[in-house]
Amino acid sequence: MGENKRTVIDLSVPMDALAKEPFPPKIEYETHEQGAEQAASILGLEKDNFPDGKAWAVETLTLTTHTGTHVDAPWHYAEQTAGERSRTIDELPVDWFYGDGVLFDFSDKETGYELQVKDFEERLAQMEYELKPYDIVLVRTDADKRFYEEDYAFCHAGVSADATRWLINKGIKVMGIDAWGWDIPLPLQAQQYRENPQDDILWAAHYVGKEAEYCQIEKLANLDKLPKKHGFKVAAFPINIKGASAGWARPVAIFD
């Protein structure tokens, strides 16, 4: 009998103090020697009581819930969704975060390009695929390749409010992008607002969350490594943080 081979592809960026995201983590690394000192203090022993004077290694991180690869909850976008209190990350159904993946490759779009409904429709036609409720949509821009470059947060194509609304109306609850943000880069939004002040410019795609419930995965990676655009599973379970607007995640694509 043939062996069923499973391929799992990591879709996350690392938690790294050297990353050029605007709010990188601060990581304090404690050595095994320091661990022995800590353990000895807790247990009323001496450091040298432990083999080689060493015990556990521990790291202390200082970061936001939006540092690194993470899932945004509706609470991040606004206090209310469709007139009801927006849910936090710990309140969302866990089954939203495991489902059929669909990859939209927009790596050919330039920085600041705002993806429209027609762009998604064109890619679907090329794929010969029809979105169904609870598919997990992945948007590739290749911004993750610049994770350690100064302009990382401002180098990507983004998704328009109309396209976000269109995805939600297709029954999509979880959608993600391999860039710092789902919208076009914030400086471009600010520039557009200064040129033509309107209340539907700033953070427009995020604010669609005021109308209907959905989640974003931000700072995905390795979407260029996916061998096909659908016919695979995505697992993107967020960390369960009480009352939080987001939860860190390590999304993976699973191919059988």
C-alpha cells in the first residue's frame, strides 16, 4: 500500500526583535545558569545542586497582541459589530480557524495597489474555483520577503473595503495577508485623506468589521511556497487571550 504523505507549510513570521515591523517584540533570554539560580531560590537549594549548575532556560517577551503573525478579532476594528458588542479573540468559534484554504496570488501588484472585487473575481475565474462559506482566504503580496527591511510595513498591496465586504458576503470569516496590514499602507491612506478628506478612507477595510463579523490574519509568510491555490487545509488557531483584540498564531497549510 502507498504511504499517505502529508506536507505542512509554516505560514508565520518569527517573533524576532530584529524584525522591522513598527512594534517588534522585546525578548529577554535567560541562560541555563540563571535558571539554576532561580530554581535554587524557589526551592531553598544551591545553584550547584543542579547538574553542571544549570537548570531551565526561560525567555521573557514584551509585545502587543498584534506583534508577529496574529489573528485580529472583531473587537480590534470597533466596539460594536452590526449594532452588537464586538467579540474578542477568546469569544470566537474555534472551528472558524480550520478550513479549506484558497490562495489569491497578487504578488504582481505594486506597493499601494488597492485590491478590488474584480481582482478577486479574475483570480477565481483563473482558478476555476467558487468560494464557499468558511473557506480561509490567503492574500499573497510577497511583503514577507522584506520582513527585515526598513520599509516592511509600507511596501505591500492592500485590500479595499469593497473587496473585504465582498469576501464577507461570500461567507468568509477568516482572511489573511502576508503583509503588516490588510489595508493599503497607512502613510498612503493618510496622504489620500489629506488630499481628499473623507471618512471612508482611513482604515477603510478594517472598519468593514463594524458592519459584519470577520477576522484578519496579518503578517503571514511563505505563501509563495504553496504548490496550489486550493485543495488544501489551513489551521490558524489564535492564542486564547481573555478580552483581547487579537491573538498570536502559527498558521500552517496542510497538503495531503
